[in-house]
Amino acid sequence: MLRTRIKICDKCRGTNVETLVPRIKEILPDAEIQIGCQNFCGIGQTKAFLILNHKPLIAENEDELIEKLKESCK
């Protein structure tokens, strides 16, 4: 079985790593979470985003991003 991989940027203003990581771990406790620049600077300045298994998920805010993550994991 493939492990779920999530990448998050800790530099962009649209994503708060300190609040996002615990919420991701509630949904996907075994996910491998990689934190660092993801080269999504233009989007990341105004929107929340993460990369789930090489697929970007982009939302207006963290709550919407978490909902998209839940939908993608079904």
C-alpha cells in the first residue's frame, strides 16, 4: 500500500503550518508530511494550499482546504 504524502509550504502567507499540520494528522495520522518551499509562491501568498500525492489542493482558507482534503481521501 502506498503511503500518503503531503507537502506544505512554511514560507507562504496563505498557509499556517502550525495550525494546518495538527488538522492534517487528525484526518491522516500516518501521512508523511514534508514542510518546505513548494514553488507555489504566487498562489501561496493569498490562498491556502497543500500537495497531496503530487496533486495540489488549493482553497480560499484553511477550513476549505481541510474540507477538500477530506473529500480527496474518501
